[in-house]
Amino acid sequence: MEYGLLSLLPPLLAIIIAILTKQTVVALFLGVWFGATVMNEWNPVLGFTYTVNEIMVPSIADPWNASLILLVVFTGGFINVLRSTGAGKAFAEFATKKVNTRQKGQNFVWGSAFLFSYTEPVLILGTVTRPITDKLKISRVKLAYIVDSMGSPVASMSPISVYAPFITGLIATQLAALSLSENPWTLFIQMIPFHLYGIFAIVGVLLVINMKIDIGPMYKAEQRAIKTGKLYGEHDKLMINETGNEEAADADIFSFLIPLALLFAGIFSVIFWTGDIGANGLTGAFLNADIIFAITTGFFLGSVGGMLYAKLRYRQPLEDLLNGYVDGVMQVMIVPVILVMAWSIGTVATEMGLGEVIAHYAGSYLPAFLVPVIIFILGGLIAFASGSSWGVFSIMIPIAIPMGVALDLELALVIGAAISGGVFGDHCSPISDTSIMSSTGSAADHMEHIRTQLPYAIIIGLSASAGFLMTGLTQNSIAGIITTAVVLIGILLLVNNRTKNRNQAAAE
């Protein structure tokens, strides 16, 4: 059945309710229920049944989704082990001897993201660096912004990430359908200079940190952290509830290094095992490995190592350590619920044909030079409404490649525009699973994270749009990169000056 513009209503309803009420779970459920009601001839009873049995349950049962839920659960236990054993505090005190300013702390988080380029680093990066940023009075939403902006952009350009096989698989399908001889992996590498949003999301964080550009609600959050030491707002609903969890007073740096070493040992051991390094080689092992299982195993081993060290070194009661681990698991249980709702709204959007509707209404009769920027904008809109960059890749790459062939455009360019659009919309969307995990790893309020990140994402999105216009005209990635950089720096300086003038006027 064709739903036309009705397909826009479920995700838009969820987004509006989430913004107005800050109740993400309720907003997502109402959006899913509304969409299911429409699909069941406007019968809300059948819509509710369809929501539970045909949308939510399959979302939980999907192997990838189920493994991600388990990953979040094991992350919660690991986080609380670091806190309850004093490991996080010990690491913060050790690291801040060198990383001893807010600027250095933010740069440290930015640089650390590249250590996890084989997967989206949002959960690990936030978990590991939060003790440092807390000690340096960096707001939780600023940490979440850095983590989120370094997550999917880094992973979507890494040949050894979970993104790469998925994207190259989509590319290969289209090449085969069009009888083209190009190598999908070659196109993936060639796509990187055209991935303008991803490149400048990463560069933008570096500019924001070192030019000290805090704008809009981010400025207020950072000023609160600097002046009062409060890392989050009084009414913020943190994705990890820290109430009543005091860190152990006595701990050394090994209480952090041992869990961290076991975390990495677990990750790489499972990658080499599940990726069959003997048969596939190092790169092939990363491409074929079960990355989510590897990270889950790493978190589990790190937790066990942290508890054993605290037991043997500091004689902490085993019962208290196990209770702390379970408490950590319970503190993150809201996250799987939100993830299930986010996946469900994405399922509704897909079943109602959201991507096809947007592409149909906006994609007809375009001059060739406009195609890259239109693909980017369409991808952004679909990702914003569905909360899924991967869904956008699935929708837009099969559209972008045939359009590129028909209009004699660089295939790497139209692929880069599709990937950029997905990542851009994903950063802006309050129903994005990547942003939800960024808020979780950073222990921030999810809606505050989206609200404070949105101005930066929009600025980079506008800059990338200008870059895609230029690449459409020139078919040259360097021209697009230069254009995007000039527009981005210009907008950031303009907005920063206006923010400073407004704040000075308010102070007077």
C-alpha cells in the first residue's frame, strides 16, 4: 500500500513529542503506535498489536540488535566497576598530571577516537575518557558532542570498521546490476575525500575545541561546568544514573590499566578468532570479525579483571564488587528500551516507504551538478526522520549509483554524498541509536546532547552542502574540501563573534 506523505508523520510525531516532553521512550512509542495504526487501516487496537508483535519483538530478536543490547548491558557493568573500585578516579588523577587543562582534555578525547577506528567508538570512548573530562570540568554534553562527532564519521571512513563491509556490499550489488567492472573496495577508498560531512565533523570538533567556540545551549552548559563545577543541568535525565555510587577512596593506576588491558586483549583476541586471521590475514580478520561480540567480550573481561584486582589488592568484599557490577547493569537498562523504540520507528518508516517518498518528491528532473547536494540533503532528511544512517545507505546508494551512471558523474562522489547525508541526519536526530549510545557512554541527558550538538551539526551540514555544490560543478574532491573548509570557518567565526557580543551585552 502507498502511504505517500503520511509516511513522514510517525517519525516527525516522535521527534516533536521528544523535544516538547524530553520523554524519549514515550515519544518513540507513540510514533511507532501511530504508524502501526495507519498501516492497520487507522485501527488503534490493531495498531497496538502490530506494534508489539510485528515491530518491537522482531527488533529485539534481530541478531545484530540483540547483540548491541547485550553490549550496552556489559558496558554498564564495566562503567560501574571502574567507578566502584576507584579505577576511574585513579586514572583521572594520573592522566590530568599531563592532560591538565580543559582544552588538552578535549583534544585527548578527540585523538583517542582514532584508536577505535575499527568500530564506532562512542561507548568505549565516552566510558574511558569521562573520568578525565569530569575532573577537568568539561560538561557531559560537550563530551557527548565530541564522542558522537568522532563516532560514525571515523567509522564510516575506516576500511576495517563494521561500516565498510556493509557499504561495500551495497556498492557491489549496484555494480553487478549495472554490469560495471569497478572494484567496490576501490570505490569505498575513493569515496573518502568526497565524504565531506564526515571529514568536517571530525575537523569541526578540532576547530571548536581549539578556537573555544561554544555556541547556543553548549555555551551555557560549558559556562555552568566552568563556574560551578556542575557537569549537567539540575533537571537533566542522565542515561546512566550515578546517584549513590561513590568511588573507592584508595586505588592505584593499575586498577584502571588492568581492566583496560583486558578490554583490548578481549577485543583483539575475538576479532582475530572470529575473523580467522590465519586464513584471511590481518585486514581480512577485521573485515570478517564479529566486532560487537569482540567489544562485549572485552567489556566482560575488563570487568572481571577490575573486580579481581580490587579483591586481591585492596581486599574489597567480593559481594560488594558483584553488587556494584549488577548495579551498573541496572543503571543502563533504560538504554536498551530506547534502542528498541528507535529501531521500531525506523522499521515503521521503512515499511511505510519514507525513503522512497522523499526521493520521489525531491529527486525528479535535476541538473547533473545538483545531484550530489540533493543526495546529501535527502539522505540527511531520511536519517533525521528514521534515526538510522545505515537505513539511508540502504536507500540512497541504490538511487545514487544509477543516477551517477546516467548523468556521467563520479561514482565515488555520489556514494560520498549518500554516506555523508546518512551521517549528517543521524547526528541531528533524537531517535538515532548512535546518538543514544553517545549519551550513554558520556552519562549525559540524551535530549540535552541533541540540543547542544544540533547547532554544530547544522553548521557543518550547511558547509558540506556548499562543498557538494562545488564538487557537482567540478567533479573534484579538492575543490569540495576547500569550499567546505572556507564556508565552515567563516560560519564558525561569525557565530562565535555574535555569541560573544551577545553574552557581553547580557553581562553588562
